[in-house]
Amino acid sequence: MKKRLLSIICILALCLTLLPATALAAPGGQYLALGDSITTGYAPPASDGTAQKVLHPFAGQVAEALGYERKNLAADGETSQTLRSKLEDGTIQVPEADLITLTVGGNDLMNGLYAFLVQRYQAANPGEDFDTADAREKLMTGDMEFLSFAAEQVPDFLGSSQATAAMDGFAANLAAI
């Protein structure tokens, strides 16, 4: 129950922080986009394996709609911890901006899911060499056998120590960010 409530609060906080800033922002200002692949415009590889980009990612749409000059400092694969570290060590300098958006946390949760699936997979397949990179690869490439296995395991993920650790880490990092 505590985890579900924390999840809902985090999602609401993220959504509510965007609304007032967008509504109060003056046209023609400076816009800073921070976050993960949602902000960069990443799209999963095409069926032939070639890389793709979303033609018009949301950060571009925000800048265009408001007439803002956009600075996009997002990075594919960014987690709340890596963003926090970049802000704390000065790798990312936050310039003066009229609007800042932040989309981060999805990779935190996905990394927890990969760890959970590895634990379950290793329990079901003792002695097999399998790690989080393998789990990610199998999910991203659509390995049907692994997808079926993962689909059976996902209902137990929210109650797992990996989900709890991911959400706790995200909450702490978001507060620091």
C-alpha cells in the first residue's frame, strides 16, 4: 500500500509541476528540457535493426507551441541517479530558463524490473549465465520465449524488493533534483 501511494504521489507531483509552469510561461522565453529518452525523442529500433528518432518529440512540441528557444540536455537511458549526479558534479549546468521540464524515472523502474526478471530467470534456470543486459536485450528484441516468461513474472514485480528499491531511489533522487 505504501509503495502504491508513493507511486501515485510521485506521478501526480510530476504532472502538477508541469501545468502551472506551462500556463504561466510567457511566450518567447528560454526552455530547458532535462530527462531521458522521452525527451530526446528516442524510438525503439525498426524491425530491421536501424535506429530511429521520433519525428517530433514532446520537448520540440513544447518549444514550438510556446515559441521558446529550447536547450535539450536530456540523454537516452538517463536515470534519476545519473541526472542527480550530473547536476551535483556540474556536468549539467542549469542555465536561467523560463520553463524547465523533467522526464525521468522510467529507466529507474525498468532497471528494477530487469533485476527482478534476472533473479526469477536464474531461479528457474539454475547455472545459466544470465544478467540484466541479457534481460534487456531479450525484451528489446522481442524474444518470444523470454517475453512469455516475463509476462508471467510481472504481476509479482510491484511487491518485490527490486521495485521497492527502484521507487525509494527515485523518490530520494527526485527530491534532490
